[in-house]
Amino acid sequence: MSTLVLALIAGAVIGLALGALGGGGSVLAVPALIYLLGFSPASATTASLIIVTATSATALYAHAREGTVTWRAGALFAAAGIAPAFLAGAAAGRLPAQVLTGAFAAVAAVAAVRMLRPTGSEPPERVRPAKAVGAGAGLGAVTGFLGVGGGFLAVPALVSALGLRMKQAVGTSLLVITVNSLAALTTRTNTGGDLRWEVIAPFTGAAILGAWDGKRLATKITGETLQRVFAFVLLSVAAVMLIDVVV
């Protein structure tokens, strides 16, 4: 299968994840770029941030039109994460790739387990500024350190810490992903290696189109089902990356 076809398929899948689940795009993008498209780890993390920034911004627009973005909570999360994302991104460049991969897998697995826990009925929507700032700073650090959008942690944090309903958390997380990814990307402009734009461009285009389909898919699936799909995707990715580190 040609590189272009692989890029289009992977991009479409990642767009669906971002549009429907409000995260997980970069969790899938990094391994896809490395294992399917032959990117180095440094190039893959930088390229994934470019792809996820563009795709999440597109998906955010679609969710905003539907009124599923809680702007106050999202703004608190995003603002609190900018400085940590920048600082952690600079520090990550000094660590071995295996350390970053292992940390990435562990964080993804923890997030997946949290998502699989029974939550009962959806809580009423609430915004607690102190918790939003604390969680946002942590998510920004994860974004900068691991080179991912952070949506796989933003969604459960918005649900459990701030009491947002699942669909509001999905939409709001896209604002957080967009801002954090941009902040992290500024620290990687000179460390990405060969970005191979002939692959990144079609990958990004397919992801953007997939995000629109993912948004439509989200209207037909219950919040509980979204959580379970999201969690199993994270567990699968974590297992693959842990095996890669060990073997």
C-alpha cells in the first residue's frame, strides 16, 4: 500500500477520533506516523502536533456551532496550560525517546482506566475555576512533554473534575487541545527533523474531513458508549507502545 493511501486512511481515522471523542487524535497520530509512515520519533511528535492543531480547530468550530463548547471552562484550561506546555516541551527534548514512549503509554493507560470506571448518571454542568486551572496546567505539561494534544486526559478531567456532561466535555476539550498543541509546537520548530510535507498535507486534509464525520457520529452515540470506545482505543495504543519499549 502506498504512503499516500496510508496517510489518507490514518488521517481519516484520527479525524473521526477527534470529531467524535474530542481527543485521542495525537495518541493515534504518533504511532501511525512512526510505524506506518516511517517518521522518526522526533519528526512524528512534531508532525502530530501540526496535524492535531489543524484538525482540532476544525472540529472545535463544528462543536461550537452545536453549542457543546463550555467556553469558560475551556478558556481556564487552555490559559493555565500554555506556560507548562512550553516549558515541558523544551525539557522533553533532552530525554531519551524510550523514556518518553514509556511515560506516554503509562499516562494513556491511566486515562483509559479512569474512563472505564462507572460514572452513573451524568452530573449537572458546573465550572470550578481552581480545579480548572490546576487540571489545565497539568494537561499543558503533558502536551509539551509527550508531544500530544492532551485530549485523552482533557475529556475525563472535564467530566470528573468539573462535572461537565460528556458531550460538553468532548466539545470543550477541543479548545484545550488546539491551544495546548500550538503552545507545544512553538518549542519544536527547530527539533522536528524531516517533516515530509508531502505526507503531512494529505494526512491533515483527511483528518479534517474525518473530523466532520466524527462530529455527526457523536450525535448518534450515547456518552457512555463514547467513553468506552475512547478508553479501549487508549488501552490498545498504550499496550502497543509498552511492548515496543520492552522489546
